[in-house]
Amino acid sequence: MSAAFATYEKTGRIVLITLNRPESRNAIATHADCEALVEVLRQADEDPQVSVAILTGKGTAFCAGGDLKAMKERTGIGPLATPADTRLNYKRGVHAIARALQDLEIATIAAVNGPAIGLGLDLAVLCDLRLIADSARVASSFVKVGIVPGDGGAWVLQKAIGYARAAEMVLTGDTYTADEAVALGLFNRAVPAASLLSEARALAARIAVNPPRAVRLSKRLLREAQHARYADVLELSAAYQALAHETADHKEAVDAFLEKRPPTFTGA
């Protein structure tokens, strides 16, 4: 029996989720792969003691995207016997991962340690913050194999870098260096490969030090603001703020500030 496609390691309020199929460059081949990743994402989100999840890949790649051999054999998460079957197959598999990432309340950091191709790039872009090893390469290269972004990439790339730049990536299928990807706005920054995980953990720690409920509410507010009217965001902001004001951590933060001491947050 093969190892789980995604592993889960919790340290304090930070979870490290690692795509664990290095022999195939962490390509996603089966529904079991999709379900394993969705399961660990939900496990992190449902733990009130978790504030941040880091997503990375084991070995030399972050994620090579979908498994082309499985596509050719029509046995995996892509094409099946009929177009109708294929449509449902995408909804059941790849879309479940995308929805899980999009719906998370905890903050997410992609630590892209190597190639992030097609679906792999879109997984990274679905995260809130993104670091990339300076040796890594990325591509939205679906068109190179005669298909389209079937995982919602046409939406997430536009949200990250705007229509024109996303169109250039999708329509050319070109590969970009880490520095080029940072210049496009796809990543917060490029870092030396040897220090990628330590940089990601340091960034996660800067988030996790804050009151957990405030982090989750702030994350959700940012996500909702991506597609809402300003007036609606103001209404939601007031509602979330009303909840935040009643938390024990808010009271602790105010008391600690006034008493000139470090706060101790409990998540309450």
C-alpha cells in the first residue's frame, strides 16, 4: 500500500501539509489523492488550535499537476468514457481540492519548493500567501497538452495578477522562473531553496502569534471582499467586528497593551 498522498504535521498553531509522492513529482493521479489532500485541509481547519497551514511538496517538485499517464489511460481524475462522465469526475476530484482550499478559515502559505505546473500552480495560487524557492519554475501549461484549466485556474490567476497577465500565462503555456513569477505578483517573494521551509515557518509564526479567532475572521473577510460590493464588505466587517469584540483574546490584548506586558492568547 502506498503512503498517504498528503502528510500532516502540527507544531503549535501551525500545520505543515506535505504532498508526499516524490517519485511522480507529486502529480495528482487518483480520487484517493484528492480525498487525502482534502481530508488534511479539513482536519487543520476544524482544529480550533490551528491558525496557519503551510502547503509544500516532498522531493524536488511542489506538484507536477495532473498525471498524464492516468489521463491517457482514462483511469484517474481527468477524462472518462464520456464527456458527461468527465465533467462529473472533475467536480468530484480536482474541484473538491480547489473548493477546500478556497473555503478554509485558517491562513494558508504555499511553500513552492520546485516545479508547480498546471494544477500544481493553481493549488499554490489558491493559498493566501506564497513563497517560492529561487530555483523553482511555474507554468499554467494546460494548453501545451491540448486542454484548458479544469480546476478554476482561469479565475484564481486573474484574481492574483489581473486579466492580461493571466491571459499571457494561460494562452502561451510558458514556463516562468521564480523571479519572473514574483515580478508578476504570483508570489510574495523568492527565497533560497535551502531556507524555504524555515522562511515559511517564520512567516506562519508571525500570523500564529495573533488571536486565532481574529486571524480566521480576518482571513474570511479578505476572501469575501474579493467578490463583494464595498457596501456589503462594510456590513460584513461590522458583523465580524461585533463577534471579535466579544472574544476573551480581544480583552486580553487590550489589557496587555494597557498593562505594558506581552499578551497570552487562548483562542477563546
